[in-house]
Amino acid sequence: MPDSVAARLYGEPIGTLPRDLYIPPDALEIILEAFEGPLDLLLYLIRRQNFNILDIPMAEVTQQYLVYIDQVRQHNLELAAEYLLMAAMLIEIKSRMLLPVRTQPGEDEPEDPRAELVRRLVEYERMKMAALQIDQLPQVGRDVSVVHVLIEESMAPRLPEVSPIDLQAAWREILKKVRLVAHHQISRESLSVREHMSKILRQLKEHQFVEFSDLFLQALREGGGIPAIVVHFLALLELAREGLVDVTQAAPFAPIYIRLGHQTH
């Protein structure tokens, strides 16, 4: 195997390049454009040589960096400008490390000239690894596709159910109105629940909805008193039990309405 390797083809070393090998003028620009900046190139050189990033051999790294930059400097000055700035920084660090360090008694140890560069490289590598991990996450349009499904729904209005407590409260309001107009009278009369059921059905056929309290107005006007109102209420309960009327309410604590049930339509 030759001492120097000019290139590698499928992992195999090539000692000398063919004389008739044609290298495009922009080939070196393509190499540099693979890096995202001078820190990326410098990190590549350090990791390729398995150098410790906290103890960078500045002489070797600077030499490799300058050789790499020199290949592209004459072809693309705009691309190489920021790389040349990093090269100047590397040369300065290398020069400071060659100078002897003199400290006075009581003074702290001088900071390593490579400290700032190491800090920037460590932060850059950390951000690069984080970006790589984020890029490996599934992305919409690249790894997965968004599926849109149209579902048609039809909603029917559902009225709240009337509880016995609501009927009890409405019944108490009717009794209060009866006591205001009732006369003290003792008499005996026979009242028919079926007759009052017929009255309620006739009243509901004239109106689609009748408020609970309005359902008892006719019985109050006829002067039946509390007995007639009680029988009227029993007739309403019997109609509701048989499904001939529906007791509805638009919202909790709203007025209660009576309407004909589905069996009577």
C-alpha cells in the first residue's frame, strides 16, 4: 500500500490519480458547500481524527484546516470569506499557545487560548445533534400524510325532561292562585277525571302548546275551586301516563308546557 492516499474509491485507497482524470472546476466548491459553516468544517476535522474536543491539537487542526481552505480560496472568495476568518482565529490561538506564559505571584492561572473555541464547538455540536434528533421525528408530508375525513352529522334537538319536582313546584303555584279567588263553601259534588281529560284534550287541539298554569284557567273561571283543580291535575297526569299528552320544558327552570302526544296525532 502506498504511503500517501490520494483518494478512496468505494473504501479502497488509491495512491495516484490517473493522468487523464478530469476534475470539474466547481468540484471543490461542492465539497465546501457540504458544510454549514466554518464550525461545521472544524468539527468534522476534529471528529475525523478522533481528537479530544477539550484538548485540541491546534497545530495539526490548523494545518489541515488551512490546506482545505487553500483549495477553494481561489475559486470562490465569497464562500471562503467566513472560513478565512476562522483560519485567522486558529492561527492566533496557535501563536498564543507557542508563547511562554508568565504569571506573577498571587495571579490566577491564565485562561487557555482554546477555551472560547472549545465552548463554541461544544455548543454547535449540541445544537447539531438536537437538530438531527428533531429531523428524525416523523414529519407531515415527508413521513406521514394527513387524512381528512368528512363526517356528516345530523342533530335533533333534545328537550330536557320534566321531573316530578318541577311539576310539584308548578302545582303549588296553581294552588296559590286558587286560594286567592276561592270562596269558603261546603258542598258535595261528583267530579269525573275522564270529563276533565276530555276538556284538556279539546283545549290542546286548539293550541299547539299550552303553558301549565294556563291549562287551569278555564277550571278557575268555572269556579270549581280546589276540588276541580285537583281533579284537573289528576286528569293531566293520567293523560301523560297514557302518552296522550307530552309535558315539555325548553330549558331547566323554564316554564312547563303541555302539548298533544304522538298517539293523538
